[in-house]
Amino acid sequence: MLYQLYEAQRAMMEPFAEFALASSKMMANPTSPFSTNPLVQRISASYDLAYRLGKDYVKPEFGIHSVNIHGAKVAVQECIEIDKPFCELLHFKCFSDSSETLDAMKTLPPVLIVAPLSGHYATLLRDTVRTMMQDHRVYITDWKNARLVPMSEGEFHLDDYINYIQEFIRHIQASEGYCHVVSVCQPTVPVLAAISLMASRGETLPLSMTMMGGPIDATKSPTAVNNLAMNKSHQWFEHNVIYRVPANFPGAGRRVYPGFLQHTGFVAMNPDRHLKSHYEYFKDLIKGDNSSAESHRQFYDEYNAVLDMDADYYLETIATVFQDFKLVRGTWDVRAVDGTIERVRPQDIRDCGLLTVEGELDDISGSGQTKAALKLCAGIPATDKLHYEAEGAGHYGIFSGRRWRDMVYPAVKSFIQKNQLKAAPKPQKRVVKAVAKPVGKRRAVSSAK
């Protein structure tokens, strides 16, 4: 019932939000003789802020149309490699007319970035993607809004999440020959499970896995987020945050953890900071500081855009990661696509480098939670394991912003390059019995993976 009431309120607010936007634009129009009046400027800024607070935020675009690779600017096209009911595997393909640039792009290592399914869209990692594309061929998981997935597509469980990751890894390995995996925040746990299960089966593993700011062991340095999940029962979550999607969406009837409730929780963690940010935005509008105002809009266009999560997946994640601690206790069983029940054994991982990344000031995943993966993966030699702590970085700082670009990314790039050597074919001795014929001139192509 709460979901229906929220949608009714949103529908009622929509015309008022549009009116506020129109009024703000009319008053701020530079051709208006009143636009320079201080009182009119304040009223215009108030209307603009009212619009921002009352509007409906939709899924943002990645908006990456070009990137610099080895000093050359190349075009980027966003392609869907695999379309699953609850997720799309996106590939950012690069194109160039220069044969030298194309040859350089073909040597770049392929990387699967596993984005969080914890409220925000994968576009939250836009800066992560844009930065990594300079030196890698980038794929990313783009999780779908559960309220847009029809009931006919079935349920979505944590086991399905893990099976998706394995399918994506196999797909990239088949098309590229090998891959590296980078997981950010929530997916560190299911990604470690996915690769552990592949190792136990004897499958080819990614050359490296980088785990950034995730709750591998949530018992270490519990944060406010961890405490909520640990101190409330499974029944409490099911009765208080799970609702059915209203009839006006394709996923009508599906049980979900609604995005608007998640957003309320995000804001409640730092209400003073958000209040101050909106007040600063109001003042920037009055001063005419368009650059600062636009930065505010871009941040909140991303921050306020949230998705619904399937109830089964959400509740199972809470129980597995934050209540039963199944990964660190070695009690986690996962159902494979064929129905087989398999035990998650990180100690079975051998041929795969492991880098863990934590932010010194991370208030989402506490100190030591991600680093715990190093101990769990006892089968990986110490020479292939590394931990990096980003000084002065909070949770978002380890994958977005200046600290990500200047501090964390160089460490991630260096670790991937080190493990990239495993992909180089081993030289083989062979006897040449005939003189090779000259090779014709190589023909340039117009695109690269």
C-alpha cells in the first residue's frame, strides 16, 4: 500500500514541479527586465530548488562518446553484449580511422566491471568506466530496475546474480581470450563466490580480480549500514521494506525493495550534508555561479536516480552477507543453473591475482572488510595478492573523483598490467623447414573491440 501511496503523491507533485521549472526559467530569462531584480532572483532560485526537490529522477545515461587512448581521441559506442531479464552486459566499443591506434587498442586488456545492485544505477561508475577505458577494453554490468521486469521473467535470487557473473566472464573469455574483473562495493561478495565456484569446477579463471570497498567480512569495523542489517531480523526487513510494484509498471505485482525507500535511507545517513548542499545550490543560483550549480545538478541527477531491487535477491543478500556471514564462515551453498548445489570455497582459487582496495574514511564498508578476501583466498600465492588503502578517501572516493583518478586507478592499472603477463603465449621451439614468403601489406580496419 505504501508504494501505491508514494506513486499517487508523485503523480500529484509532477505538475507542480513542472510549474516551478517554468516559473524559474521565466523569471531568470535574461531578456526579462526583472531578471536582475534581487527579489526576483531569489524567487527564481526558490522555484528552481522546488523543481529539483519535486521532480522524478530517471535513469541517467553514461554519456561517454569519446575517450583518449594512447594520445589519440577515439569514438565510443555503447553496445549490449548480453541481455538478461535482470541485467545487461554493456561493452564500450572504441572506433578509430588510424591503424596505429587500432593496433594499440587491440593490445588493451579486457576488463569486466561489476557494478553494484544496491540502489543506484551502474552509471554511478561513469568516472570508473571513463578512466579505465584509457588503458582497457571495458565491459560493465548494467542492472535493470526490477519494477520494469515483468513477472513472466520469473524471480531473481542471489544465486542468479552469481550465475550471471559467471556467464559474463565466460562470454568475455570466449570473445577476448581472457579477462580481468573489477568489482565495486556490494558485488565483491558474489563476484568472489562466482570465481570460487569456477575454480572448484576447474574452469579458466580471470587473470585478476580487483575488489573495492566491499563487505567481504562485515564483522570487521561494522558501519551504520552494517549495524542496521545485523540488528534487524529477516522478518523485520520483509515486513517493513518489501512491497509489491503498482499496476502502472511492467513489473506489476513483483515483490521489491522500492528505490524511494532506499533513497530515504541514503539521505537519512547524512541529512545535514544534503541540506547544506541544497542551500549552497540556492546561493549559487542567486550569485549566477552556473558552474557550481551545474555540478550540483549532475551529482543529484545521479544520486537521486534509484532502482527497485527484487525482494528475494535483497533479503538473501542481507541474510548471507550481514547476518549469517556465510562467506567467511565457509557455509555458503549456491545453486547453479543446472540446479546443482555447490559450496563456495575461496581457498580453491589459484591462478588469479587478487587486489583489495579500501578507503581510509569509508563509512559504508569499514576498515578490513574488503582486505579479508586476502586471507580467504589462501590458495593464491602471496606474491599475487596486494592490498591498497587510499588515504583520505571515503567510499565514493575509491571509484570516482580526483582520488580515484590520481591515487587508486594507477594502483589498479599497475596490478592488471602485472597479471596481464599471464595472457602472453609461451614461446615454443619449432624447426623452420622452409623460407617464409613475404607477407602482404596489412589492411587497416575501422573498429576495435
